[in-house]
Amino acid sequence: MKIIWVLAGFVLMIAYAIIGTSNMVQAEEVLGTGTDSLIGGDLTDPEDDGEPESDDGYDAIFSANDEPGFAGGEFAFNVFDNRLGPSNDKWCCGRGGGIPDEGLHVTAEFEEQYALTHFTVSSANDVPARDPTVWEVQGSNDGEDFETIFAHDGDSFWDQRLQVVLFEAGEDYDVQKTGYSFFRHVTFDTASNPAGAYFQIGEIEFFGDDSYPVDPKTKLTTTWGRIKNAR
Ligand SMILES: [Ca+2]
Ligand SMILES: [Ca+2]
Ligand SMILES: [Ca+2]
Ligand SMILES: [Ca+2]
């Protein structure tokens, strides 16, 4: 009888290996459209229970150089509210005068440092010409000096509205050897910049590996460090 169980285990192992291989993702993979196509449980809200219209229930400290806040008039932090849809499910529509040289950026600061393993960026609900065409994802450990992790300068990735696109280390950008506690999405241009309502993003998800050593001196300079020191 024992040999049967060994054989059964062997067959299962092969089956898992085949399933695992077939699930391997391609570069800049389209995951689908709408909220259900988001991966969910990203670093900003592992439980997916953050309040969509207020900064409550999230594991990150958010900041932005345009419309910081959830809800609002389609404010920036709506890119972290776990929703794809109209109005305050998105960040829209760009500040007056067009995109500044520093870009339009939204930042999530974490308590730990992470090597960015993958992320998703989703288009919003309307006008495709508002989608980012020149943009970066950057990392930092002091919130001031940012390193470029992923950069794109060209056509928009999104060919549908509310479309979730996955970007992966080793496929779409270098496998990360540095952990960062700040991750920032910066948009430098869109097709319709600077005319009228020229910018929008539906959602951003960051995923990382925290098995990197944390430099305690770096940690003390971060907002999390200050909060911890004050306790
Ligand atoms: Ca949460
Ligand atoms: Ca999320
Ligand atoms: Ca919202
Ligand atoms: Ca959203």
C-alpha cells in the first residue's frame, strides 16, 4: 500500500508544478477591469478594509503634491482606496497650469522597508487621454531623495477603462536589491496635458519583500520613526 501513497504524492507534486508554471505572468500583464481585478491586500492595506472616503484603516502614511486626501474633489489618496469607479474612486484631474517639472506625485510611507516585488496601476473611468504616458515608480528611505525603480516614456499602457495592469520585478523592472520605506508614483505627462482636465489614475497597489535589513538611523528620520520616538 505504501508505494501507492508515494506514487500519489509524486503525481500531486507534478500537478502542482504544472499549475505553477501555467500561472507564471507575462510582462505588464493586464489583470482585467474593475475593482474585482485588483490583486488586493497590498502593502498600504493588507486587510483591504480601509475607509474609501477617509484616511482610516490603512498601514501607510500618505502624501501628495496635488490634492492630498481621500474623497475630496477626486483627491490623490483615492488611488489607495481599493476601488475602481467614478468620482472619488479615482484621483483626477490635474492642477492648473499643467503638470509641474517635478511631476504629479503621490507617496505611501511604510513602517518597514520593502523591496518592491510587483505593483499594479489602473486606469480611471473616463477620457483615455488623461492616462499617464510618462511616469515613474520611485523608492526612498528619507522621503526626500528618491531612486527610480520603474520608468515609462511612451504610449499609455491602458486600452480599457478601469483596467488593472501588473508590473513585476525581473520582468518589467530590475529585481530590487534595496528596500525602501517610501514608494511614490510620479506622472510627468499625459496625452492631454496641459489642456483642461488632463490627468487621472484609478488605483495603485504596491507589493514587497520585507526581508531586508533595516538601518536604524534611516528609520529614525522617517515619520514612522518620529511617531515611535514620541511614544
Ligand atoms: Ca487595513
Ligand atoms: Ca489596496
Ligand atoms: Ca475614495
Ligand atoms: Ca481608487
